[in-house]
Amino acid sequence: MAVHFNGEDPSRVMEEAASLMEKVLPFKDEATLYEEPGSAHFERVKGKYRFIAVFRYGNLAPLRRALRKEIFSGRYKRKGIDIYVDVDAMSLL
């Protein structure tokens, strides 16, 4: 599962990504491997910087629920950060 973060100010995007991860990591299964948010393969597209956090293995359902709750709160959209979750992140292979 990949969590994508997009925004015009890279430092703001990383700050909000770190904030979101702090809130959802307690829901991560012990068997789940986690990669901190980092630059996407193409870091900047159409004036927006892109970052990705990746979760692999384990029971991802509680983590998905926590992510859904945080993303749908609207908090990040108001700050100009677009966040979406790719549950079948084949594009990362």
C-alpha cells in the first residue's frame, strides 16, 4: 500500500506527511514493513512536489481505516496538500 502526498511547497508537504504518519503508525501491524515518506520517482510534476510512504505485508486493514479517517477529515486539503492511498501499488515495482 502506498500513501501519496502532493503539494506546491515541499517542506510543507513533508511536514504534513510526518504529522499524518504520527497519527496512523500506532495502527500498524507488527509484521508490516514501513518506509518513511520520501521523494517519488518523479519528484515534481506540474508544479507539485510528490512524496510517497510505503507499507508492505501484515494486516493493513486497521491502518487503512486510520488513514481513511485522517484523510477524509479535510484537514490536509485545507492546507493545500493532496493525499491519496493506492492499496495495490503495482506502479512501484
